[in-house]
Amino acid sequence: MRPPAYISAAFVALSFATPAAADEPPDVLGFPVEPTEIYGGVDTVSCGWPTTVSMLGQCTGTLVHPEVVIFAAHCGSGYNAVILGESINGPKRQVPTEFCQTFPGGGPGNGQDFAFCKLSQPQLDIPIVPILMGCETDILKPGQQVTIVGFGNADTGPYGVKREVVTTINNITGNNEVDIGGNGKDSCQGDSGGPVFVQVADGSWRVFGITSYGGACGTGGMYSQMHRGIDWFEQQSGIDLTPCHNADGTWNPTPGCKGFPLNPGVTNGDWGTGCGGGPVGGQSVTCGSAACDEAADKEGPTVSVLSPADETVLTAPDMAMNVSTMISVGATDNAGGCGVKEVHLLINGNDVGGVDIAEPYDFANVSFPTGCWEVGAKAIDWVGNEGMAEPITLCINQDPPPPPPPPPPDTTDGDSESGGDSESGEPTTGAPTTGNADPTNGSGPVTTVGPATAGDTAGMEDSDGCACAADGSDAKGGALMLLGLALLGRRRRR
């Protein structure tokens, strides 16, 4: 039998929540795994309930934001990674954590079994089921149908497989814990921290429960409620986790209050290419009016590179070394627009994989090899409109290239001559040279071309020593630049 609350907390912590050592391979467990069970359920399908994660095979958690996983305080905080997938032993995605915290005094029996981890890499290809908030919580009543999801041994198979079970709410206790399940449909020890989902009136889904404790497996369990701890979650993570509400539950929709999954339990993609692509709802109006008029939003955001300044020169003590710097971008949507969704970093016109989803839009520790580079940015709003920043030139260990000479005066009474020589201001094709692009071991080549000029697709003048390629399709100046980038630390504020 599962012990009562005051014993269950200690039992779960000892049996299932031993923190992973910092230097231990994240997928190697350093303790005996005890049974962890969803009772009366079925295996999830590929990419089904993709926001349900394994806390290194010890507890279960919920991805409630691309960078935040919520789980239970009694699971501990020593997790250097989380696992996304349908099995901890099959195809999976292991994501490092930046830090984890438990709620002071939180645990089974007090309705505050709260903990979270902030991920070091945002998971942008997984549709987020938002936290049930505000007037939406009125749905939590006896008889309401809900879905519990978790990893572990079960009455239908071995430990380590994600499973789901549909059951109902029994009641809500005086300390705000939700009593759920029974009659053979239940979670059990080690599913601790895992989610409980509910479908709201518009057909989209929300997550509200954190698996905490219970009696004998199959007889029902007790669950803390995420929205009860939202103020602490947001303060400690520095991230807004409620796109439609304030932390106190007041309706205050942001442009992100839309596109919530309608069928998160069905197959939508795979873990190689991402679990998106399933049906989603429009702007949410569960507790009030929509955030913006999408039909009227026809313009892209205004974007600019804030720092470094144009033609900044950064020098390493050893001229052969790469130089790391932060790139800061400003982006605002047009008046009456639906807001900026994400900002992408561009180098020489190429999207190098750096994406920021919240202000300030800072890309930290971007490593550049010697040369001059065009640094730009692209912002996308919530409707899909794009805005491009005017790129700046950043030079490493060398001066910026001189501007092209002005064209000669027109002495032909209206008749002009054409040509590709340097006197006309057009670059002359030359042989490219190679340099060092690898920020770690110095093994990758970088094409050295002529001065960077927007739209220049032919000039490759090696005499200027500039490592710029203005054309985003230039495989040598663009694709190889990926070898010289170390992305991306982020700062966040609410």
C-alpha cells in the first residue's frame, strides 16, 4: 500500500528522488529504481502529451513554457537534465537544465508540492499546454474528467514508458489539494511531479495538477495545483508562464494567448523533427476578449541591432583567437499589432539558429573568428509578419574595410559606360583565402572575401582581409560561419 501523507513524503524522496550527481551521465541512474506506475491506463503514442517529461527516470514533470519544467518539491532539485520522449530507453531528447528549485516548505500534504527547473535550451518545437488560470479554474469540480500522464512501471508493462489514464476529480480539500482517481485508475509513487490535464470549453487543453501522494495504487491520489504557486514560479524563474492572465488570475491576454493544442494526446510529428503540427485553437477568449485584431495586423515588427555599434572592432590578446561578445537586438511590433513572437540572429544574412522569445533579446557569448561580419536580426510577430534589421559590421582583430570609391563624374552628356572594374565602384572577383573558424580547436575554414556590401553576391577580393559575405545564400561565407558561433546564453525578465 501507499503510505499516508506524512510517511509518503519521506518514502518517495528516498525511493525515487535521489538527485543526480552533477558529473554523472544524465541517463545513468545512480540508485535502484522502484515501481512508478500509471494504473488502468495505456501507452501514449509518438509525440502524445509531449510536454510530459521524465526527471531522469526518477520523477515526472511538465514543460509549461519552452524553458520551464514544473514538478514536485519532494522529488528534490538535483537534476542536470530532463528527458523528453515516450520512453527513457527509446528515442528521446535529453535537455540540460540551467538550475532547479523547490518551494520552501513545500511537499505532500500542504498543497504546495512545488518545484521547477529552468532549461538551458528552449524547446520551441513542442506545443505548450498552458497552465489553467483565472476563471478557467472553475472547471475543477467533482466529476470533471481529467487525464493523468506519467512514466514508470504499470499494470500494463515495464517502467520507463509514458502512459496516460482518463479518470475524474473526486473533490478539492481544504488545503487546496485535488483528490483524483480510484477504481483502478490512478497514478502511484514515482509518477510524482507529473501532470494532470483538463479540456476547457473552447476545445483546447490546460494543465493544472502536480502528482503528490496517495494511498494504495489504484485507489486515487492527491495533487497540488500549479496556479496556486504561479507567483513563486514566475518570480524565481524570471519568466511569464501565464500568457493569458496575470499571476493573480486577472485576465490580461498577451499576443501569446493563442494557438493552444486541441489534441495533445495524438501523434503530431516525431522527436527528430519536433512534435508540432497538430491542430491548435485561435486566440483564447476563455475569460475575456482577445488580445489583438489579427486581421488588421499587416506589418512586420521594427527591428534593430542595439549593440555592438556599427563598425565596432574587437581585438583578442592573441590575434589568432576568436572573440566572444553579446549581440543585443531591439524589436517592437507596429502600433496595434499583435506583438513580437521571436527574434532570430543573422550572420552574413544567414539564420544561425539563435532564437530569443522574450525581451531583452540578447544573444550572449557569440564567438567570432578573425574578419569582418555582417550582424543582423529578423523578428516575427504572432501573425507571421516579418521585420528585418539593417545589419551592422563587426570586425574581429582587424579594421573595417574602407567604403567603395565614389563613381567617376559623368562626362558623357548622359551616356554612361558600364563595366566591372574597381574604378566604377564594383568589386572585382578574386581568389578566396581561408582562415580559422572553429571557436574550440581551430580546425574549420572561413572564406575571406571582399568588403561587405548589402546585395553583393559576386565580390571576393582578398586584399582587404575581410571575412564578410553579404549574400545569405553564400555557402562559404554563410554555412561555414556556423562553425564559429557558440550560442546562446539568455537573460530573462518577467
